[in-house]
Amino acid sequence: LRGGGAHSDGVAWGVSLVQTFEYPGRMSLRKAIANQDIELAQLGLSQFTAALKARANVLGYNLIVSHQKAAAASEVAIRLQELRDALVQRDPAGVTPLLELRIVEASLVTFRKKAIDANQALQRALFDVNLLRGKPLDTPLELAHTELSFQTIPPVEALLGGARQGNFEILMRKVELEKQGFVLSLNKNQRWPSISVGPYFSQETAGERNFVGGIGVTLPLPFWNRNAGNIDVSNARSKQAEVSLYVVQLRVEQSVMEAFLSFQLHTNEMKLWQNHSIHQFREAADLGDRHYRLGALPIATYLELQREYLDALESILDVQLAALDSLMQLRALTQMDLNVLTTEEGISQ
């Protein structure tokens, strides 16, 4: 630094090097906190992957179910349309044939509406699957007939134990609690200030050359009662993380028990019906159509057969889908290898 003015002419400069020495253990605590953040991120990714797999299974079978419902609804609507066309071509003799024609026409409106709703549901299911696959929404899929079969799952106590050990939400809360413990320890460690030590040199040249050198030590003030506020905050967050872990564990256990009960109820219901029950109902609806055309079946029985065929098919498929959804929930909640699902056929592109 060159001096100025009428009475001075010279150069002054100074150099100092400072090395900060932190209290022992502080660096390892910071590394531990960073490692906890990494573990939290990895658990979040694993949770997303598991949820994606479960959703893919449910959406895939939902597409199959929607296809079967739409096919059955369209089949009944076409059957009634053909019957209506045949009745129109006849010469109605009397009031009864005319009223039966009107009943068929009114029922046709209802069944066509069901067919439209079922086909819209099929399109939505296809959009969901293609969206998950990253394909254009209208990309067609070739569907194979699939029948689900479930075996016995472990008892609820084993599922609860698996959830406590492997559930991602519980694991993330445990890691968060561990992290808050490290943060608290770090804040307690930071009560003691860092010390900066280093040499310094300076020189002034103004007629004579003056050189000064030495070692400096820097300490922040006040030296005591430091970081008390951060310690209190860390204590509160650590207690909050502990309570959060407890609440999440209770919520996960409740979800496991609800999914277990749902799976048991729906699989028990599935056992009451054979795999060919839907085929039998379809044959009964077709048989009723032939017998009504022959005059051996009243119109009320005929329409009831068609209606009950659709209702029974929807109920059976919905029960199977609900059982699959419950099983996927149990897998996601417990991360256990529940290989109790078997299928005869699947989806092919």
C-alpha cells in the first residue's frame, strides 16, 4: 500500500494466513448428517419404485377387468338389439306382444347405456396403463383372458412385524430421528468455538523499512453460553421426530390390518365361486335368449337373466380386483415377498 501526502512517501503491505481448528468430533457429525440425508433419499426412491410396481399390477388387471365388463355389456346390448329387430318384423297381434316390444326397447336403452359406460371405463383403464408405460395414450394392447388365484398369506402378526422392519415410511422416520440426534450432538459440540491460528507478516517502507511478523490466535466472543438457541430447537425437533415415528408406526399398522382384513374377506368370497361361474352365467343369458324367441320364457325372466348376468360378472370381477389391490397394499406396506398370487394368463402387447 503506497502512502500519499506532502510528508510521506513509501509502501506498506501485510500478509496473514489463518487455519481454523474446530472442536474434535464436529466433522464426523457433519458427515453422519450428510449420510442420513443420502439414506433418506435412497429410501424415498425405493418407496417410489415399490409403489410403481404395485400400481402397474393393479392397473394391468383393471384393464383386463374393464375389457371383460365392456365385452359383456356390448354382448347383451347387441343381443337385445337383435331381439328388438326381430320383434319389429313380426306383426304384433294384440296388446301383449306390443307391450313386450316396448319393454325390450326400454331395456335396450338401459343396456346400451351400460355398454357405453363400460367402454368409457375401458378407455380410461387403457389410458392409465399407457401413461404408466410412457406410451401414447391410444396405443392398443392385446389382452389375454386372466383368472386370479390367491393362496394363504402369513398371519397378521407376521405382517405387522414385517411392516415394522421394512416399511419405507417407518424406516424414513427412524432415519430422520437418527439424523436429528446427530444434529443435536453437533449443536452441542458447537457450544465450543472454533480457534483460528496463523502467521502474519507486515512491512512498512517510509524512509526506513520496518518488518513485523508473528503468530495470531483468534477466538470469537462471548466464549461461553454459545449456541443455546440452536440446541433448544434441535431438542424440540428430536422429540417431534420421535412422536412422528410413533404416529407413523400406528398408522402403518392400521393400514396393514385393514388391507389384511380386506384381502381375507374378498378371497373368502372368491372361494364361493368357481372360475367358470362367469361362463355359466353367460351361457344362462344366451340360453334365456333362445328360449324367449321360442316362446318358452316370459319377458320378465328373460330380461332378469340378462341383467343378473352383467351384475354378477361385475361383482365377481370387482371382488377379484379388490383382493389384488389389498395384496399389493400389503406388499407395499410390509415389503415382504408375498408370492400368493397366481394367474393363468396375462397381458401381451
